[in-house]
Amino acid sequence: MSGASPSVLRALAPSLGHLQKLLAEWLASPRFYPLPVIDEAELRLAVEDLERQAAAMGRERVLLNIVLMGGTGVGKSTLLNALAGASIALASATRPTTRDPVVYHHRSVPIHLLDRPLQGCVLVQHERPTLESKIIVDTPDLDSNEPANRARLEAVLPVADLVVYVGSQEKYHDRLGWELFRKHRPRRGFAFVLNKWDRCQIGLHGGGVRPDEDLLQDLQREGFPQPLLFRVSARAWAEANGHEPNLPEGEQFRDLVEWLEHGLTQREIEVIKARGVYQLLAQMEQALKRVRPPDLSEAANLTRQLWEKILNEEADLMAETLLQQVDQHGDVIEGHFKTALFRRFRGITGFVLNLGSKLRALAAWVQSLLPSSWMKQLTVSSDPSAGWTLEAFCRSLTEAVAEQHLDARSQALPDALLVAAERGGFPILLLIEQVQRIRQGDWRGSYLAVLEKSLREVESQWTSPRGIRKALLKGLVIAGEWIPLSVFLASLLYVLNSFFPIFPGWSTQQLSPWGALFLPIILVLLSVVLVYIVLRLLLPIRWEKIRSGFRDHLRKRLCEKLQAAYAEVPVQVAQRLLEERRRVDGILDEVQRTLTWLDSREQGRDTLTTAALWEKTPTR
């Protein structure tokens, strides 16, 4: 397979920069669908990798970062000294308190071309042309007890294109090292060095297995069928002072140098860089698929249907609860409706019918002026309409019912809805915040508004009726206005005629002064009573008749209130998830287009030289 050309890598840089921007903006934006901590950390690392790779791909000169990683005392620094042919890194089995990474680079590489985490390290230059495009970095011990050392290592590893994992017979498969290896292997190539080969003995590990054989078996189980492993004695080479050291059989330091200097050609460096990008994008693709919000449209519709049924049943129960409390004040509501109906009448009938409410209002006003101690003794009465208003009545009744029943039902309802949502296949964790916010709303105020509105609607039906009832009421209003007035005028003429014969042909009996005074009043009152009796017969206002219509209105309003608050929540959440899903899909499309582009140029496959650096477990 042909290697990646610099022009191809430079053409890749804008795509990586665009992807980095899309991913960074998405991670920084508020999200409704929660990201698992591990996936979020992986994607944030991907942002850093994309930024670094985009900068690296856009340069005329492609550099390969080779990072030496290993535990305390395995000989990383000694190995770097042997490779450099000079003592450039502090080598000791016991590290100082702090230790900066050592960066070994060609003199022609300016500092600003080094990745940012490397620019603050100890920089050592050389003039070896065979390592001109390779940056070798010696890092702090991965098992260091100093947090600062671990932090330096964690800062350097993300910029590695190739990691050389250095071990020894005592320490080549320790837990911390293996965890870092597993964490970084999907995105970076790995080669392995077993140092202190001169000290390795057959049978040192159980069953007569040599350390190198044991390490190879471990790597094969991890998905590296033919890992690149070098057996070296770095100290012997570092202390040789230009002489040929005495080496055990199978020692491969010269092979390691040959591979670094001549095996990793510029062509292979470009392939490794492209393969690293491919691995990075493949990992991003898998991570984005894991964190992509699900499409819950069907589950939302099913959950809404379940919720609507529960909310309808809850509205019935709440209406019945409120109705039971209202039943105790049916006479008060009757009186209020009658008063409202009587206001439709004018003239003498209106004055007489509304006289009672005016007197009650006057009594309530007088009562409010009395000292509180007197008010207790002079409480008006038996008539609860005195000083009564619909708003005050609804408020006191709502507070009483809420304390006894409705508050508890309002708190229990969301739990029942969440249980139903789980039954409908909707993740309740996505609903809890929304439902809790609704639960904490002013439900007493909502019940008050529903109760007052229902009473006013029923009041309007009974005091401003339609159809036949409207015609009857209109006729009674007209009759109430004219009959008493006609009776009054007729009786007044009768009285006058009894004293002063105005109509000679109309014989009247002589009335006494008291009879003349009270006759018109009595007749007018009788006519008003007659109108009132007809009104009660034709348009009766009784709580038993009002109750049914009031219940229907109450249930309807409660149902509307509950449905408006809760029913659309699953659909709204599903819609928000779809919007976030489309955004993730947009990033995924960009990733997949770039992967396809790399595939078309054969950048995502193994080459003969680099095949051993990558695990064979497919990442895509």
C-alpha cells in the first residue's frame, strides 16, 4: 500500500479543524440529554487531539512524536541516553521529587513547531539526520508517588503519535501501566521494549515462561497478534563509551535503533499520522453513537396516552373532592345565584327583590364598624350571603380542601405519571426535572382559578340562560317591570276615585285613610310576589339542579389544567432529544465523510512497517 502524501495530510487539516470546532461547540453548549462521564471525557480528549492533528497536518514538515512510557526503574531514561549516545536524561531507580519530561529533537525543529505540552519540557537538540523528523520524549514514571509527575505524564501522552512502552523483568505488566496502555491504544501506535535483557532468566516467571514470552502472550490477548517487541540492555549500551558491550543472546538494541532511524521513514511517519487520525475518528464515531440521544417519539406518544388516561381519572377524583366540599355550601351558592338573577329585574320588582341583599350588605357594613368583641356577639346571622363574595368563598373553600386532600394528591400525581412513563418505555430520568418543576407550581392557585371559573360559568348559565329559558326570563323581566307598575297606578287611581270621584261611572267604596295608604303597597307587593312565584316555578334555582352542570364544568376545567401542565411533557422532551440528536448526527456525518475520504485514499489500513503498532480489534 502506498503511504500518505504530505498534500493528502494537508488536505485533511481543514476537515479536522472543522470537526474540532463542531465537537467543541457541542460539548460547551447546554445539553438536555446527559453524557456519561467516561464518554464526555473521551470526547473532550478528542477535541484536543483534533486540534493538535489539524495543526500538525497543516505544516510543510510532518513530525512524529515518540513517547517513552514506563514505571519506576525500568530504564526509560537509560534507554534515551543509550539512543542519544550521551547522558541527557537523569537515570536512577529512585526519582527526584519532581522530574520534567526530556524532549530529544533535531536542531532544525524550532520550538514553536513542537506541540504545546512539549514546549515547556527539558529540550535537548541533536544533529542526527536519521532522526530529523522524530521527536523522542522521556516521561516521568507512570507509577510515581508524586501527583506532579503523574500530571506531567498525562499532559504529554495525548500528543504522542507512537508510544514505546518500556518494561523490565520486574515490571512489564503492572496495573497502572496496563491501564494507561488500554486507555491510549485505540488512538496511538504502540511498540514495546523489554529492558535489562541481560538480567532475564528462563523460568523467572511461573511455568518456565520467560518475561518476553509472557509479555507477548499478554499482548496477543489484548489484540496485538504480532507486536513489535525489542529486547535490549540499555545500561550496557549507555556505559559502553563507544565500545561493543558484552551482550546476552537475543539482545536487540541495534534493531531498535535501526527501526527508529531507518524503519520509520518519512513515508511511514505520514502513514502513522494518517492511521492515528483514522483511529481517532473511528473512536469518535463510536463515542458519538453511544452518546447520541435516542429517538423516543413512539415512547412519547404511548406515554402521553397513558398520562392522559391517568390525568382524566385524577380530574374526576379532584372534581368529586371539591364537589363534596361545595355541597356543604349549596344554600350559599343558591343565594348568590338568586341575587345575580334578581339583578336582571328593574323597576319596583327589581327594587323589592334586591332589597334583601341590600339590607344584608348594609348589615355587614355596620358589623364591620363594630368592635371585634361585639362582632362575635352580633354576627349576622343565619344568612351566609351577608358580606359574601364569590372570590372569597372560592379561596376559603380551596384552602380547606387543599389542606385536607388536594395538596397530597398533587404531590402523588407526578409519581404515578413517572411509573406510567417507565411502563411506556420512556426513561424517567429525562422526565424527573420537568415533572418536579410542574409539581412545585402554584397548584392551589390553579384549583382556585378552576373553581371560580366553573362557578362563574354555571352562574352565567343560570342567570343569563339561552333558548327557551332566555325567552322565559325575558318575559318575566318585562312582566316584573310593568305588572307592579300597572297595579300601582291602577290602585292609586282607585284610591283617588274613592275620595275624589274622577270617574263618575266607576263606583268605589269609601276607603279609610289607612286603607287608602296601604292598598297600593299591598297590591304592588302581591304582584311582585306573583312574579317571584312564577319565576321560581319556571326558572327554579336549586343546588340539586345546579350541581350536575357545575360538576361537568369543574371536571372539564381540572382536566384541561392537568393536561396542559403534564400531558405534553413526554412529547416536548422527545422533541428536544430529536433536536440534540440531529446536532450529533451532523457531527457524525462529518466524521463519517472524513473516514470515507481516508478510506478512499487507503489511509485507514495497515502498512507493512506499521502493522505491528496497532491492535487488530476493529474500531469501526
